[in-house]
Amino acid sequence: MGMTIAEKILSKHIVDGEMIKGQEIGIKIDQTLTQDATGTMAYLEFEAMGVPRVKTERSVAYIDHNTLQSGFENADDHRFIGSVAKKHGIYFSRPGNGICHQVHLERFGIPGKTLIGSDSHTPTAGGLGMFACGAGGLDVAVAMGGGAYYITMPQMVRVNLTGRLSPWVAAKDVILEVLRILTVKGGVGKVIEYGGEGVATLSVPERSTITNMGAELGATTSIFPSDEVTRAFLKAQGRESDWSPLAADPDAQYDQVIEIDLSSLRPMAACPHSPDAVKTVKEIGQIKVDQVCIGSCTNSSLYDLMKVAYILRGKRVHPDVSLAIAPGSRQVFQMLAENGCLADLIASGARILECACGPCIGMGQSPNSGGVSLRTFNRNFEGRSGTADAGVYLVSPEVAAVSALSGVLTDPCDALGDMPAFPLPERFLINDNMIVPPAPEAEMDEVEILRGPNIKEFPIAEAVGNNLVAPVILKVGDNITTDHIMPAGAKILPYRSNIPYLSRFCFAVCDETFAERAQAAGRGVVIGGSNYGQGSSREHAALVPLYLGIRVVLAKSFARIHRSNLINAGILPLTFVNEADYDAVSQGDELAFPDARDCVEQGKPLTVINRTTGKKIPVSCELSGRSKDILLAGGLLNYTRQQG
Ligand code: MIC
Ligand code: SF4
């Protein structure tokens, strides 16, 4: 039987289990990446494992999230990551060199290889034909140490692309259409593979916009074939030797097929506050816009920004709009400077930001109260922009740029005439002088690790026991994101290596008293709805609750990365057998979990007793053999240590 692209890569990397859908498999990881906001923790964990040199083919540490340096904390973290990288065999992409996913695509990604990154948008590299997954920091640390990465063998979805995009309709509109069809839960447990004759019409940056935002589907990853377009991109990056062809077999079997005729798509937007609240720009109408932000790992390539420059050329940003633009990498930035596009952007009145995540993670550029912000980013969760009541719409660079000029949400197909071609350069400008290679192995002992005072110990879990009784500290609804659990933004992000300080902000978006109440109770339970923990890969959304004494999360269902992070942190993820029992638990109820350890160990169903109401609630804890062992050991770190 023929294989899909993902199956071909997995079959070459599987080291544990069998490729049977729904079963857990362990895969060998060729490359890893980290960014600073999750990296400090990942490297502390890597150090705790005691492995002297990374065992991957390539590991890269990027600094891109937290580059404001509003205090010593970030600079210290950057220095710490730089020194760990140097010592342990990791390439270090310095602050200012660009957003991890964009730079990885340009300089390191290789078709057919596996990559995990401590960032949920790691599937961006799927645009090059990599099997790339977002993961918790601890999983990345284990992979750097040569350990396998575990996933559930996913179902295969094929998105069949036909036709060609109309002028001013963008790759962003393709992924918005997929989100409209599948929703933020629709990709869970699935790989989204793109195929069909439409693929050849999309450049690598366009493909990567699509795979990037596949994260918002909850998918394990998204992937494109590696073809002549991929080859040309790698060649232009001076890396043609990294290319190899990769395509699904004609008789590959898919669990689901989605047909998209590219020529039928219109410019779209995801409305507040969810990436799947998608409508066409026409349907939404000409709402007044206060702010426009262009950038992020979704839409900050040279291709995107050349289009933006073309639209803004010789025009002026609307007086009521603030337009901010952050190029995705220094390569993009410098090429825009050299080809004159940067001058067009500046002349129009755009505010040019450093090439980093910036406003996407709430690091500056929060909109005004109640403001409407159009962003080319991938997430519009409530509060993520830093302004609680702002309405963020996710759009393509084309929609963003025309709307910045008109001051209202505008369909570029109406506003602009013919679209010129925007070919990719035959040769990108290659300058890797902001990527520091690691010290040679012989010199690694001389490298001193530079630790600042902001770096605090991380919490270590206790093994799951048999006599747990704990109160429900918080009950939340469906689709709770890790931005709710552990918010980011300019005030909090500097403390990603300081769990005790971070803990004050845990769940603050939902309930400002959570941290205090959890700490006072000493141990507790969180009740969640469906798709609990969607969004970011930040393991802080597990480590901080652990620090505050949360021992169990009982939900209708979980998002993939967050569930692994809970298990890695030693927190028991339980699901209701009958979803209706969600209503049988209230905040403040006292729950007992008799024989929890035995049930985990023997894979038996568990009955939770609501001591406040007397109700017995059947719950399930479907765990693979390895996850079981991790929970019984008290988290992945303890487990890895025990395994030697
Ligand atoms: C995000 O987009 O939410 C982040 C910030 O990049 C996160 C990682 C983090 O929280 O540090 C992600 O997507 O994993
Ligand atoms: Fe950075 Fe935003 Fe991309 Fe996350 S989604 S990696 S914060 S640019």
C-alpha cells in the first residue's frame, strides 16, 4: 500500500512502537529548535539530565520572543541560553536575527527530516517537507539528549489544492479556509498534508504560512511535498544540497480528504477571539480600524513584505491607523533595505519594529481600549494583544496593507488593480554572522554557564498517589488556551525562568484570585471543558499549576501538546467518561481520587467521588505505557533520570 508524505518520514524515523493509527510511537529527532521564552526552562531541564553534548544532527537556540529587555531579566536569560548553547553543541541565533521559524526555514530546515521545537508553530518547517512538531521544553530537552519523541500515530488528512489563487488572495486565506472548515479542534490527532496540482503554484514562504497556522487546528503537524519549488528555494538559500524530493504515493490512503479550489477563495479574516471564527472580508464589512500589525512567524517573509511595500508605495497610512511592521528575519530586513522596499514602508508612515515576535506575543504595540487591530498573525485569543477588550482580526498581509491605507477593513481585490508578479530572488542574501556556532567538543569544558538571578529552580512533581483528596480550585469552559492558563506579554514574559514569580499570574485572565487560592489550598484540581490547553506549547502552563499544587486536571478533552506537558510535569490529565458529568462538579467541591495510582498502573477506569455532593463520577485516563510510567515516576524528568 502506498504511503503519505508523513508516513514516509515516520517510517524512516520510528524507533518505538508500530505505525498503527491511535497508538503511541517514538520517533528519532534529527533537529531541534528552542526560543527564549521556553528555552531557558528547556535548557535547565537539559542540564538536569546531565548529557554533555546534544545528540541531534542540528540543534538551534533562537532568541526572538522577549527582546524588549525592560530589565536585566531577559538579557540574563539570553546570556544563559547563549552559554549553554556554546557548551553543549547548539547553534545560537542571537537576538535581532529573527523569528525562530522564519530563520529555521531559511538556514536550517531540510526536507524529509524530523524537527521538534519548544514552540507550537514549529510545523512552519512543514512548508519545506519536514515532519516538524511543537513540543514541551522537556520533550525537546530529551530529544537533544538523543531520546525519542513520542506522539500518537496520527490520522492522515489530505487537503487537495486545485486551481490557482486569484490576485491579492493569499496563502493566509487558504489556511483561514481550512480553519473555517475544521475549526480549532478539527486537527487534533491528525497530520494535515497538502497535495494536488495547486501545490506547485505556491512558493515555500506561502506553503509555510499554511503549515504555520495549522497549529491553530490542533494538528500534530502540517506538511507539503518537497518538489522543484522547494529545490529552488533551498538553492536560493545556498543549500541546494539539502534538497531531496518527497511526495505521497499516488495510492496513499487518507482518513479524510478536503477539496479546496484555490481560485474560489476570497480574502478572509478570523474574527475575535478565535482563529476559526472565519468570515470573508466582505461579510464582515468595512469596520473602522485602529491598528494594523504586519509580521510574526506566519506572515513576515520577503515575499509578504514586498507585496506590502508595493501596496504602500507612494501612499500614506490613514491618519487614524497605527501601522507596525516587523520583518521575520534579518535576511528579510536587509533584503528589503537593499531593494528599496524598506524606504517605501518608512515613507508610508509604517512603524518599523525589530525582527522578532513583538506584538504577536504582546511584547509592545497593545491596541487602544476597545480598539480594532488587524494582524497578520496566527492567534487572536482574548487579552493576548495586551488589551483585554481589543478586537483582533487575523488577516493576510494584503488585507492588512490596504486597510492601513483606507482606515477600514478593506478587500484588496476591490481596492487594488492588477497584481504584478512577486518572484522570489534567485539568491537570498546570506549572512549568518548572527548565528554563533557551538564550541568544539574539546573546548566545551572551558565554557562557563552564565546564570542570572532571575533563573530559579523549577518545580519537581511527586509521583501520583492512591489517597488524593483535593478541592476544585477553578472550573473553566471550552477551548481554554495556554494564554489563559499562563499569560505572556511584556509584563510577564521576562519571568519565564522564574516559576514562583510567574505563578502570581496563573489563570489571571479567568480569575485573579486563582493563584492565591491554589497556594492556600496546598493541592487542587482544575476542571476544564473540551480542547483544554489549546494554543501555545509553553510548558509553563503545566509547571506553574504544578508549583501552585494542582495535581489533577479533569476535562472533557485536551489539546495534544498541553496534555503531554501535564504528563511530563506529573499532573494527572483525566477526562469525563460522560461529558454531562462536567455539570456535576462545581468550583469549591472536594474531590477524592481513591486508588488513582493503582488505576493508572493497571489501566483501570477511575471513579472520582465528589465529597461535597456525594456523586460518583467515572473518569478515564487513557495512557500509553510510557505516559503511565512517567506519571508513576512523578514526571518526565524523574522518569528520564530513572531510565539513566
Ligand atoms: C505563542 O505563539 O503562543 C508562543 C509564545 O510562541 C508559544 C510559546 C511560548 O509560550 O513561549 C507557542 O506557540 O508555543
Ligand atoms: Fe513568535 Fe508569534 Fe510565532 Fe509565537 S506565534 S513564535 S509569538 S511570532
